[in-house]
Amino acid sequence: MRNYRTKRQNVFKSFFMAHINLYICLIILFLLGIVVGAVHSGFVKDENLIESFRYITDFMTALKTKKIDVDILLREFLWNNLKPGFLLWLLGLVILGIPLIFIYIAFEGYSLGFAFALVIKGLGGSKGTLLISLAVLPQEMIIIPVLLTLAVNSILFARAIWQKKERNTNIKFDIYRYIFLFIAGMVMLVAISMIQTYLQMPLVKNLIGYIS
């Protein structure tokens, strides 16, 4: 079992090192998206800001006062976490998906930065940061690297399809790698969804009772 885990870690490490330039490019886009999203939250109209704050407050109240339906929660987490993976997989099947993958990663960063900024504004610096640190960051630290790996995988496969059309190259290895990394990434996203449902949310519920 230990040898299997070591080999699996070496596969992902080798993949990262072999395509580190792509990773760096996507990470920069993601971070720029976060910055733009956080800055843009400061230009949101007051009525939209109030509506967003109300949504956050209603969510916290519902989570604190109502019993959590585990089945519904698990379905929500699975949908939210697996949807980006499937989208990146589909984009990798077409050559034109390459620029869309870069745009999507930047948009993911934008959405995260915008949401973080709104939570901090709505709850205040200390409470907002505490909620984000315990309710969002733990899973995002795993989900983001998985999505970046799936994005790189899709870009490489789309490029391989283009090279096959242009130079009639053999892409058998690319197909195997594309399928393997996709399945591995989706398995990790399913595991994260289960951890969010059964371990994290009860802790978040207690945290909300403390800070509200």
C-alpha cells in the first residue's frame, strides 16, 4: 500500500514538474482573478450589497437554527465541486477550449475573491476572516490544486488533438493520461465533498453559533 501511494505521489509530482510553466500561468491568472474580484466588490451598488449581506445572514441563521439535511448537503457539495471538473474535461475535448480554460480559471479566482470580500464586509474583519478560514479555505486548498491539474491536463489534451490533426501524431499516451488524471481528480473532489458534509459543516455550524 505504501509503495502504491508513493508511486501515485510521484506521478502527480512528475506531472507538475513537467508542466510547471502552465501551472504558473494558471496560478497567476487565478490570483489576478481574486484581486479583481475583491476590488470589484468595493464598487457594488448599495442595494446589491445589502441583498448579498442579507443572503449571508439568512444562510448563517438557517444553518444555526435548523437541522442539517445531510443528503441534500452532500448533493449540493457534489454538484458544486464536480461541476468545474466536468466542464474542464469537456473543454479539453476541443481545440478552442484552450483559451476558455484560461478564462474559466481566472473567473474562478474572481468569484472567490468577490465572495471573500463580501463575507468580510458583511461580518467584519475578524469574524469574516475566521469564517472564511474555517469554512472555505480548508477545502479550497485542495480543490484549487485539483482544478489546476485538471485544467493543465485538458490544455495538454486539446493541444495533443491539434498536433494529431496537424502532424498526425500518436496521442494514445495522451488519452490514457487524460482519462487517468480526470478520474483521479474527480475521486478527490468526491472525497472533499464528503469531508465537507460530514466533518466540516458541523464545525461550521458551531462556529456560526459562536460568532453570531
